[in-house]
Amino acid sequence: MGFAALAPALGASGAGQEPGAAAAGGTGLQPTEYALPPLPYPKDALDGFLSAEILELHHDKHHAAYVQGVNKAIADLADARAKGNFDAVKGITRNLAFNGSGHVLHSLYWNSMSPKGGGDPADAALKQGLEASFGSVDGFRKHFGAASKAGEASAWGILAYEAVADRLLVLVAESHQQMGFHGCVPLIVCDVWEHAYYLKYQNRRADYVDKFFDVINWKFAAERLAAARA
């Protein structure tokens, strides 16, 4: 399972190259700066669920700040190595995890929604995986919805593929990087930090999560599941 095959939506400045291109050319890893990916639809495309104003603030301000933060953490670590001074490495590494996870999750979040989303998954493999892991597609909805609504403070609801047991799991990441399950590949994420919905739903997180299923992008989840199991 190559992570490069899962990465096109994740916003690195070199993300457009073909998976494995660097290795095939014999040049090895080519680290690039992280970059803010464009939204995969116009800012008013989800109107009725989220307004253009919410998407503009969330994407252009909040998400952009995480991109700046992860790039700064990478630069700070390089500076620490150059100076041979690792006194601040714990804090910088924490910043790396927080901002890097925030960037990746937000990149997935935009693609987890679609103006053509909702309903039941058309992809047979994804539908079978949901049924095998949660009993039914509706069983997944109820589990994912309840977990996302219950996440403490700043949290994410995540549908993930776990390869060791070849199953789908519902996870809730608190902050961006806490309560994870190492090795899992996120397929669909729902941001339940208040900035994601407060301008429209105020403190009604449950209403926001319920309506998320009206725009859920099953096609994106199916593509990521297929790549993760390849």
C-alpha cells in the first residue's frame, strides 16, 4: 500500500507528480513544502449545508494557518539540526504533529463533501466493506454520527481503513492528532471543530453532523479504499 497513491488531495507542492516517479528516476525522496490545495468545488457549491462565507473563512484562513504552521515546524527542526541544539525539539515536534495533522485532515475534509454527494454508496466494494464492518450502511451512519457528535471539544469524525484486520473503523481524533490508530488510512472525515459550522448552526453540532450525510462524498471514499487495499 503506497501512501503516494493516497496523496493527490493532500496539498504538497510536488503532489502532482506520478506516484513513485522520484524513485523510478533514481533520485530518491524529494521533500517539498506543504501547500494549500484549492477547494474541489466553488465556495457556494455546498450552500444549504455550509455557506460560501463559512468555506472562505475555514479554507482561506483556518486551513491556511495549518499549512503555514507545518512548514514552520519543518523549518524549525532543520534549524535545530543545523545548530545541533535540540532544546526545543519536544515543542517543535508537537507543533509538527498538530499542524501537519490539521493540514491533512482539512485536505481530506474538503474532498469528503460533494454537491453531488449523499445517498448510499454506489461502489460495491465500499458498500460491502461498510456492511461487513458496521452491519449495514445505516449502521455506519448511526455509529459515525454518534461518535462525531460526542467528540470532546475540537474533534474529527473519521471513517478509516485498517489493513491488519482488513476492516473499516470509525475513529474520533481530538484536536487533530490525538486518539489516532496508527496505520489506519482515513477515507472520509467530518470536522466538528466549532469554526467548521458555528456561523450557520451555532451550538447545534448534531444538526450539522446529520446534514453532513447529505453531502458525503462516497466516490472519494471508494477511491481511497481501493488505493489503500491495492
